[in-house]
Amino acid sequence: MDFDKNKYKIYDWKNWINIHWMINPGLAINELILGQKVPKVYLEDKTSDKPRIERSFVPCPHCDKMHDGRTWSTQNNTGFKNWFGLYCNNCGEIIPCLMNVGTLIILTLTFPLWGWFRKSLKASWLKKQPQRFEDIDLKEIKNPFEGNGWIRIGLTFGFLMFIICGIIIPLFQKRPMDIELILISIAIYILGGLAFGYIMKLFMNKKGIPN
């Protein structure tokens, strides 16, 4: 697909945000367990004065439809469970997505366990998708970063990272843990989560400058 570069800023695998998604091994949890996906290409309307979250679009390479980026959101109950990609509710095809390096490694190592069932799993998943997108109302979606929303999002992210990096990984590695170390880790992940939430608030709420 060709895009008007005067109108849209194009985000693909070369953008630093997407590079972070691909190389941060912790985000494999988002992909494998939560089913959260990032499209290979998405666009930002540079001619609109709306917040970035409201002027982001995901093009479908199969039918050329420009989807509002909020189509796949937690408020619509479509932000997760997208294990095979982002479903296009216009043509029924799957919009290609990036893959985290941790996800790739885990899927490769466990392929003998799930590879035989991939087609049936995908067919079952795809059959359920139309119903998930029947009642989407973009007008009712609120900006999750407005007000104190960024705090909730940041603390949730920090909590997940603490569970994964501060508890699960050390247990697998059989590293010694004590109360003092756990308390320090909690403080670090709280601060880190809040920093993440605030950065996302600034990024997603940034308004464009109309031409």
C-alpha cells in the first residue's frame, strides 16, 4: 500500500517504538499470554489537531480499509486475544503484526508441542473474531490516559513486570530471594511503571499540527 507521506507519519519495524516491542523479551508475555499485538504498519495523521491516540490508523493490506487504531482496545474487549494477528472486521482477513524476539524463541523451542495443531487453533480463533467486533462503538471510547488513567496503566505495567522479572524469572533461575530484595524490587517497579505510564500519556495525548 502507498501512503501520502505529507498526510501520514508511517510507523513500521524501523521506528524505535516498534524496535522496542520486538527486542524487549519481557513483552513476549504480552504476545503469548495476553494476545496483544502491534501491526507491522500503522499511521499517524499529521494534519489533525486531535490527540495522537485519536489520529492513529491501521491499514488493512487486504482490503485497504483504514481502521481507527482504537478498534483494538481494552474498552472494546478487543485489545487482547489477538494471538494470530489483528482481525479486519471489514474483509475478515488478518492484518500482519510484528513479533517479539522472545516470542519467536519460545514458539520455535515449543513448536513440537503446538505446531501440529496450529491450523486448527487458528481456524477456531478466526471463527470467533466476527462476534468480538459486532458491537464496537468508537464514539464511546474514552482516552485511557486522561486524568489519572496513566497512573492506573503505569502501576498495572509495573506490577506485571515485577511478577515476571522480579518473581518468576528468579524462581526459574533459582536465585536467592529475601524480603529486603523483594521490597527494593517493588519500589523500583512502581517507579518504573509510573514513569512508563507518564511517558505514554505524553506520547498518546500529543496533538497534531494541522497543515
